[in-house]
Amino acid sequence: MINLNINIDKLEGFVSRESIYGFESQLALHQGSLLNKTGKGNDFLGWITLPDEIDEAMLASIESDAREIKEKADIYVVIGIGGSYLGARAVIEALQHNFASLLNKSERKSPLVVYAGNNISEDYLADLIDILDKYDYALTVISKSGTTTEPAIAFRILRNHLEKKYGIAEARKRIIAITDKSRGALKGLADSEGYKTYVVPDDVGGRYSVLTPVGLLPIAVSGFDIRAMVAGAKAMKELVTSANTIDTNPAFKYAAARNALYASGKPVEIMVNYQPSLVYITEWWKQLYGESEGKQNRGIFPAGVSFTTDLHSMGQYVQEGLRVIFETVLSIAKPGRNLSVPSASDDADGLNFVAGKRIHEVNRQAELGTLLAHVDGDVPNIVISLPEVNENNLGQLLYFYEFACALSGYLLDVNPFDQPGVEAYKKNMFALLGKPGFENQTSELRARLGL
Ligand code: PA5
């Protein structure tokens, strides 16, 4: 059953119905190109069929590794950057206790997941080692290319730490590598050290890899139901790959609406959530859309806010700043917990009028009030709703975003599956660090920096 709903009623007055529905025939063609693999980036379309291809053997293997890690580790370190960690983190943070790090392992029933290799901060890694000195841990290093600097540095450090802490033989049993099936430094190392490995398929790019072991293993270690998540993705796949009108296909509707807004002079999309646990869903979405669409001097700029928190910071800009913004609200109908506002005999804060109401009800009215205020402030709003946050619904949501992103990229006439722009900083960094082969650029860059 499909639980995700998308509502574009609040675009009325900003973009015409014709400008949205005018994309319908193009979308049907692009849907065909994705399924027939005839469009741009057609060697990176393996993600489309992942929900059908994840077989029992793969799920059982991931669940068995997850059980083993749960038994031996208090902390589970996921090393990876970009698409190699954001999907797992998005789902884990959406589902886990908001204060998981303050619960003990028996309360959590799974190791605490921490992340490394997504920055090059010396302080972050040194602080992490302080913690890993004290707890039993296991790690999974994820890098499709096997050559990305950030995770490679983190893995060097943590592999040494693990070997010193447990000895080489046990350290090897505490490491799982997820990488290319045959290429890259990580694959070579994993083979020579005998680490358990999982493969990132050749035709699945990092930001589309959440339904491979890249996402599924960490999610399973955290104790969540990967079968329900895959089932949700599969249900969404069946819908978005077959329905071919804007009214029946939510991915068509989202891609058409945001492109109509973009064409009308709204190049910034802000993803809005009303739950702190959904911040990493936004982070994952930002990477998916930013890296897929931002090229050839075009693309909608993906930003994120967490309301009501950011209504007290970014709210002013959204309400009255430059009118180049539209918002997409991820609206959750039902909370996972149950808590009401208490009554106070002194009513010192004047809030007795909400006494007895669920906190979620207050949040919901804040959401609806904000929606109208922002629309009145010339910020069109798209609303994506889910009845609740659970594995099945997240599977639906992530697959929906992926398919809509591919369609939207094709509407923009870019290749949504490459990321050539990511190389520019890497080349400069390597030249400045004196990597062999980059000597010619080193002095030029140093001169430009006045060094
Ligand atoms: O979506 C992408 O392709 C990127 O974000 C990559 O996932 C990221 O750069 C990490 O690459 P790798 O997995 O090769 O280390």
C-alpha cells in the first residue's frame, strides 16, 4: 500500500496548472528512458531495480552480520562520506531514539552508531578515539571507489586502533568493507586482509545506494527492519515506474511542480521538517538533488530547515527575504510517542489554553500556520505527507525521492547520475598536499593563495 501523498494545492497563484501539467508528456518519455536505459547516464540505473533484486540470501547475510556486530560491539563505526553514509544515517536517525547516545546498550538493544570519514577534522577523529578506547566496537568502511580521501584517512586511523586494541586476527573479524566488486584500493586491502566484503554494484552511484548493503547493513545493525524498508521501496517502485500521469504518479507530480517553480523564478527549494529526527533525511535529500541537478550552470539549489527550531532563525528570511524560494514540507501525521502539555495552576506562561493537547497537535498547528504564513509571504509550498515514520514508509519516501530526482534531472536536461564538479576541490587539495603527479599545479595554487 502506498502511504505517501503529495499535495501541490498551495502552488496556486504562483504557477499555472498548465505549466505543471505541461511536463506530463515529457515525464512519460523520461520514465520510459529510465526504464529502457536510453537516457543520460544510462550506465548508472541499477538503483531502479534494486527493490526487486535484493534477494533472500543478501538480506539473510546482512541480518546475520548485523546480529554478530550487535553481540560484540557497543559502538558501531560507519566510515564513509556522501552517498556512502548519508542514506544509512538518514534512516537510522529517523527511526532511533532521539537520545540514543545517552541510552545504554540494553535499552537501545543495538550498538550506538557513530560516523567517521565524512570530514577531515583532527579533533573529531581524536575525540572519537577517546571514546573507542573505552568501548567494544566494530566498523564498516564504505567507499565505492575505494580511493576517497576522507574515509581512507579515517580507516587508516581506526584500523590501526582496532588492531592495537584487539590484535590483528580479531580486528579483521570486526571490519566489514563495502566497495567495488573488483577495483580500488579498499577492495585490494579487503582481499589481502581477509575482511568480509559487500559489493556496491557498478551501476549504482553513491547517492542512489541506500538500498544496497551501503545503507542496509548499518540500518540492520541499528536494529531496524530492512525487509519492511525494501518492501516499502518496492511498492513505490511499482507505482512510479508504471503510472504515467501527474495525478497518479507522485514522482511525476513532484518533478513537474518543482520544475514549474524553477522556471517561474524560484531556484531555491527548502526542504522543511518538523521533527529533529528527520534532519538527516533532509541531508540525504540535499545530496541527492544537489549532486544530481547542480551542473551546466543550472539546477534547483537544495536547502534544508528544521521547524519550528529554524522559524526562530531562518524564519525571518523565508517570510520576507529575497523571493526566490519555494518550500517542500515533509509532513508526518502521527508521532511515535505520546505526550501532552500539562496544565499549570498559575498559568504563568498563559499556555493553559493548550493544556491537555498532545505536543504533536501544537506542532501540527505550527506547521499549518507556517504553511499559510509562508504562502502569504510569496513562498509556494509543496507538501509531502506520510502517516508515520517507520521502515516501510521510509522505503517509500526514499525511492520516491530517487525516482523523482532522476525525472527532474532529465527535465533539466542534465545527467542526474554523474558528479564531475566534485573533482575540482580534490585536485587542488592533492596539489597543495604535494601528491605525486600534481607537481605542476602545486606552485601555481600556492602563489594564488599567497603562500
Ligand atoms: O553520490 C556519490 O557518488 C558521492 O557522494 C559518493 O558517494 C561519495 O563521494 C563517496 O564516494 P566513495 O563511495 O567512492 O568513497
